Amino acid sequence: MKNKIIFFIITFLLLVAPFKTVAISNSAKENTIKVDTSKKIYDFADLFSDAEEKNLFDKAVTYIKKYDMDIAVVTIKENNKGSAKSYAEDFYDYNDFGENKSKDGLILLIDMDNRELWITTTGYAQLVYDDGRLEKILDDIYYYASIEDYGMSAASFIDTASRFADLGVADSNSNYYVDDNGEMVKKKSANYLISILVAFALSSFTTYIFISRHKGIRAVNEAGNYLNKEKTRIHMPMGHFLTTFTSRVPIVHNSFDSTSSSHGGSSISHGSSGTSHGGGGRHF
Amino acid sequence: MKAVNHKCPNCNASLKYNPKSKNWICEYCGGIFSLKDLEKNENKFKNVTEKVKDNSADMDEYYCEDCGAKILADKNTSATFCVYCKNTVLLKNRLTDKFAPVKIIPFTKTKEEAIEGFKKVCKGKLLMPKEFDDPKNIKEITGVYIPFWLYSCDMDYKITGKGNRVSTWSTSDYIYTKTDTYQVERDGQFSFSNIPVDGSTRFNDAIMNSIEPFDYSELVDFNPSYLAGFLSEKYDVEANDAKKICIDRAKESCCDELSGDIGYAPFILENKNGEIKDEKTDYVLLPVWMLNVKYKDKLYTFAMNGETGKMIGDIPYSLKKAVFTWIIIFTISFLIMLFITYVI
């Protein structure tokens, strides 16, 4: 009887789960604000002046033309998604940002509700902007955000993103490519250097072991075999305290998504639309 | 000077000790005799006549009791063979007084088992040159009773040094590491029984170490009859010199026992000292089969514990085989690693 109940519960969950996922996705799409994707700069929190907005737009257009990747900046006063990550990903996916089939591009969200800066990458941008580069971008924009110069913060975002785009794919992601669905896939390639080093070490070690087995004559400098264990009495060690020394190492906190998985140098997760995203953020 | 030989009570031929049956066998009439049988018939030690010094340095001259042939024996030999009639001769003046062993472990392994032991120890040595383990390469195989000093003592030992205890913990912002340093002392009482040291400079100490341990439950009171069919030596390393080696070994073991699981890491030893009590040294003869193997004009020495059968020796390796093995392992590992790095 107990087994039957467990069987029915599992069957129910398996049948219902896909519908639940679709329901969540539909709900996420519905409560995502709809925008004109050609504008690129969306200052809902009214943080930029008109001049700053114009400047940011020009920079964004230049970036898109030069690197064939989309870029956008969003500021919000209230976050109806709960987390900056969810908002940024849904805003990008449900407004259909992104160049090419793999929806290449990145977006900066300045979330005044959670006081958080969040960058989301999609498609080819996941390869260019690994976690290390995203950290550097966040370092640059965080300073301006902390002194409430949000216009400079956003401008710095586009400038630093451009610098990294000039360098191309990050070294840590050199073994990956992005497929038409925007997923990061590992390139299949053998590593000759590591193979040679490991083979050399293994063959040398094994041959040494074989040779050492030929040596049978060994001097002995202890007498453990002749110790009477029954008559042995060893006392507990006595320790007299001398000095103490304490050191500490800081723990680096980042808002990188703990549910993400590591692909090369990028932490990757999937948004509610199912699209693969990289990204990271920082509270200010 | 006459050497002494054990004679068959039946036919007066020379007897040999058989390790398997632990009896003495006459190869002529087939008679089998126990120790008790021999003791009933054995002549008492003859008085030693004045030694005739030979021209050879460090050699004494004896006459075989059977055939009268001259036997030359160096100063440390106490049992040898007559080169003419092949009988064992015991040089009893070298087995008396201070050179009289207290105990002996008789041979339990035969010559044939020594040859088998040699073949067995060569098995599985992939880099061994071809045909090295052919018994034809064994130039000489001799059963020898080696003189040993067995040293026993009690030891009070103490070590001191510095030791650390490390603990770590973390808060939300930091990982802390605390290192406490202590001055550590530990002592213990130890008892060692029968640490062996070979009492002959003729035999390599490392070889004698390597065939340890012997099973001392097989020790019996010494009787020259056990030497029949084997060579033997008397000691030329004095007890006090041998004792120093034993004490060093005992101290090393005390140190190992005291510093093991001491509870501090790392522990740096600064000082160690000990006091020795209840010392005892016994002079015994222990059985060893010595094999000299000649391969490509080079001599290799192998030794087998004549009681336990433990065989040791340094087996040469072929450089060609070593290089070939290296290349094979390298190639296979390289291909496997290429596959693994491709797939991962």
C-alpha cells in the first residue's frame, strides 16, 4: 500500500512538473516590462541626465556595430522579479535582445530596489566576458555607483566592455564555443603538453619502481622487530606552552549565482526562458 | 694440528647434518643418527698441539683426520672442508673457551632449496638480463654458520622537541588559523630481546641485516655436530663493538616509538637520551646459505636465511630493457592521456 502511494506521488510530480515550468515561464514573460529594443538605454529609475542618456546611446550603438554584440543599460526603482539577476535575464530574453542566432550581447542593470549592480551575458558574450573580466568591469562601475554618479557608472560599463571585446574570447574560455542556441560547449581537443608531462612522469616513476625492486640488500638501522611490546611503556607527551600566532585570510564575497555551473572561466546558468547566461553582480 | 671430524659409528665414514630430518646421515652406509647418538660416541676434544705457522699470512695449518691432507684455514674459520676428500673438518680449538657459541640455530633449508630460492627471488624482475637466473651461473653455494652477537637490554628513553597544534575557524569575512607552539617531552620504558649483529668482518652487514629476522625459538644449545657439512666462522668483532651497533638500533626504535602519534604536527626533535639497564650479550651461530653468482664477468652475492628461507640479493637490470620499458609505458600513457584530455 505504502509503495503504491509513493508510486502515484512520483507519477503525479513527473506529469505536473513540465506544466509548472511552462506556467512559471509564462508568468515571468507576462510580468517583464516590454520595451523598444532599439533604444538600448532604459532609465526607469531616472538616474541619468538627458545628455548622459544620449552619450550612453551613442556608445552603445558604436559598440554594437563594432563587435556584433548587443548591449543595453537598464535602471529600475522597483524590482518585481525579486533578484537583480532574474530581472536582467528576463528583460534581455523576453524583449528579444541579442545579435545573431545565439542572441549575443550583455546588459547592465542598476537595481535601486536591491541596491545591486548586475551584468548578464548571453551567447558569444559569455565567452568574451568570463568571471574575471566581469569582476574587473564591476570594479570600474562600482566606484561611480558608490558615489551616486550613475551616468559615469554606465559609461564606464560600456567602455570597459569594449576594451575586453577588443581582446576577444577570454583565455579561460578558449576551449569553448557557443552553439546556435547560445549554449557554451566545450571544444573537443586533446592537450598534448599535459599528456607528454603526465606520460613522462608516469613512465619514469614506473621504471624507477621496477629498478628499485631489483635491490634486495638494505641496511637496517632500527630494531623494531626485537622490541617486546608487552614490556613497552610509553607515557603521554607533556607539552609546555611557548607561543601562539594567529593569522587570517579575507573571504572574497561575490554575487555570482550559487546555482550556476562552471564552464571554463564563466559561471553559467539558465534564465526562466531557458536561455543560457553568464553574469555577476555586486551590491553598492 | 689435527682437525676433528664426525665419524659414522657404523662404518667410520664422515657424517653430514641433514637440515630436513634434523639428523646426521652417513652417505656410505645410510645410517641415520640423532644428536644423542653422536654424543654417546663422540670423542672428547683432543688437546691442542703447538700450532705450525704457515708461510701464508693469517693462515693456520691443519691435517685432515681422514686422509692426512694439509688444510689451510684462515684465523676465523672454525669449520671447513678438506679439498681432497671433501669431508667436513671442525677446528675445535676455535670453538672453545671464549669462542664457544652459547647457542646455534641449525640449518632447516637445504642447498637445493637455496637454489630454488635464488630462482624465486629472480622471478618477476622484468628488467633482469636474460639467463641471469640460470643455476649454471651459480659459481659457489656454501652453507655457513655465521657468528652473531645477540644483544638484549632494557632502555629508559626520553625525547624533547618543539611541536605545533593548529586550529582553524571562519567567520563570515575571514578564515582564521591559530598556531600554538609547545615544548614537548615524552619518555618510555622499552625492552629489546636478541638484536642481532654479525660478528664477522668477512660478511657484509647489510646482507646480514637483510635476511633478518631469525626465529629464535629454534635456538638450541651449541654442539659442534651441527657444523658437519657446513662452513663456520668464529667472531672477529668483539662484543663491545657489536654492542654499540645494537644500542644505536635500539635507540632509533625508541625514538620512532616515542615520536609516533605524539599529537603535535609538525614535531621537531631537539634532544634524545636514554639509560640502558639489564644488558646481556650472547654469542651464537646462525645459518646462512651464501651464493656467488657470476654473470658477464661480474660477481653477485646472494644470501638465504638458512632457517626461514628468506633470500636476498641485488639483481642486475638490463639498461636496454629499462629503456624499452620506459618507452612502452610512455607511449601507452601518452595515448591514454590524449584520449582523456580530448573527452573531458
